[in-house]
Amino acid sequence: MMVKQHMLFTLYSICGIVLKDILAVSVAATKNKVRGAQVQFPIVQNMTVTEGGIANLTCRVEHNDNTSLQWSNPAQQTLFFGDKKALRDNRIELVRATSQELTISISEVTLADEGMYTCSLFTMPVKTAKAFLTVLGVPKKPEINGLTKPVMEGDQITLTCVTSGSKPAADVRWFKNEKEVKGAKEVNASGKTFTVKSSLQLQVNRHDDGVAYTCRVDHVALTATHEETTQVLEVHYAPYVEIKHSLPAPLEGQYLKLECVPHGNPSPDPVLWTKDGGELPDLDRVIVEGRELTFMALNKTDNGTYRCEATNHLGTSHAEYKLVVKDPNALPGPPDHALIGGIVAVVVFATLCLIIVLGRYLARHKGTYLTNEAKGADDAPDADTAIINADGNHAHAEEKKEYFI
């Protein structure tokens, strides 16, 4: 009986110890689980990369008890489990693998690589964090369509600039000799990328000949520069002509050069010189070299109308220059300032004399009128008779006037 009681006591003691150990392990596991739930959580960041570039995906935890980290692609394929590569893709490489970090790189990124990538921390339960990889589509070099060379003056043409492969849609701009002009824009989606068109309508004239039209593409993926294409217009137009001369007033014996300047495309060469509708006289003295007509020593026989005529396949044009050669000896000399001064002095003196004589004449006539009127008043016995006599004396006024010379 005593042996039996001793055995029961021993069994109870062992069970108590085991139960105590189990409780201790359970409490420790619970504490570790609570601490892990608070600090063990993967941290990632979204990324944006240009097509053809390198994307570095980093997953971190603050504290880790050697629990493994894993990266998966948008198709939920495992890329790396810790430092072990799981997917055969030569573009994907391991950068860093520690208990607190797993960083991988994807080189030569394509638009197909865009999507949500997942980092997993294999605790109980598994914890995950997601990072979105955005891939920018680089626009292709623009092309300009609709231009034929040459263009005829008066034609209406439409230039179209096209660029494809951009993501997001690119911005297309037009420039005329570096000055921006507005075009009509059109955007079309093609899968993940966009095709952008811009049209520019032109009414072509001769001033557009040689003008450079540039289509420029701006995009967020083109950080350092921009893509552009330039086309130079070649406009054909009929000629027009002008004549330049080396002397403003040609004199006998002087050297004179006339230059015919034709404007046209194609260039209207050669030009034709004529005089008064006929051929040029005395070609030994008058020299024609290309577009220039030169007189070595002018004389009056050179007088006449000289015409320069230029022609291309679109038309003919001409300009005329009327040459009048003057005798240098017949030209008026410089003005004689002393003579001019003397003439002015005589005119001023004559004017003053005329004013003095006129003043004296007016003063004398006014005194005579008053004297005759006073005489009529002196002979009258009273005021009424004086007035009558004064009026009556007017009839004989011509006889009583005094004249002074």
C-alpha cells in the first residue's frame, strides 16, 4: 500500500513538471509571436523606370529571426527565395540577401515587366507587401510625312508628324525656324503604348523656300533631351528681277556697273541684257560678265533704257534702268553766298524805303482833309451854317486840295 502511494506521488510530480514546462514554452512562444507581429513586417516602395533601364526592388524588415524573404513577379512566379534564384531569367539578378533585406535587379526592363511585385516574409502567418513597378514607354523618333520636293508656289500641303511607343502619350510640337506654330493633335492607344499624330496645313508661297519645319517630341522618359525631325521646304516659283547700280548720278568719263539680281527657284541663269529693245552697242567698251554690265568710261552715247531679263521654267521677268549721262562742266556750281547776301540786303533796303514813303504820303493826305473841313466852319455865322457850309465845300474839294511832292 505504501509503495502504491509513493508511485502515485511520483507520477503527479512528473506531470506537474511537464505541465509547467509546457506552460512556460507556450508563454514564451506567445510572447515571441506578439513581438514578431509588432516588428516583423516587410517594407517596400513603388518604382518608376524607363523602358530599357534597370529596376532595383528592395524589401526590408526591421528585426528578423532568420525568417526567409521572397520576391514574386506580377504572375506570382517566385523570383528569389532568400539568396536562391527561382526563375530562369538572365535579366534578374541578386543584389543583396540578408536576414533584414532582399534586393534584386531587373535589367533591360520592358513594358511587360510592369505590374505589382510581392515581397513575402515567411512567419506564421506569412506577411506580404506589394510594390508597383511602372515602366515608361520611350517615344520613337518622329517622322514627317506629306512633303514632296519641290513644292510649287500656291500649293496647299499638309505635314503630318507621327511618333509611336510612348507611355504615357507624348507631347508633339511644331516649330517654323525655331518659332512654335500650332498643329492639330491626335492620340491613339495601341496596347500599353500610344501613337501621337500632329498635322500642320500650309499655303505655300515663295517666302517658304528654305524654311525649316521641325517636329519635336517631349516626354517624361526623355529627361535630358527630346526627339525631333526637321524638313526644309523647297518651293519653286517664277522669277522677279531688280537692278543695282554703282552711281547715283552718272557723269561722263565715270565707271558704272549695273548688276542684275534675279530671284527665283530654280535660279534663272543666265540673264539677258538689252538696250532700248535691241542689242548692246560697242561691246569693246561695255563689258558683260554674268549678271553684271560694266561701262568703263561713260559718254552720252550710252544714254538709254537698259533691260535685264531672267527666265526659268515657271515664267519670265525683267527690270529696267534708264541711264542719263550728264556733262560734269554743265552742272551748276556751288552757290555764291556773297551774291545772295547782297541781293537780300538790297531787297530789305528797298522794302524799308517803300514803307517810309507810304507812311509820309498817308500822313499828308490826312492833314489836307482836316484843313478843308475847318475852313467851312470859320466862314459860318453860327453852328448850323458851319455844318451846311462844310458839306457844301465838298463839291469843290477837288479844287481846294493841296498836293505835296
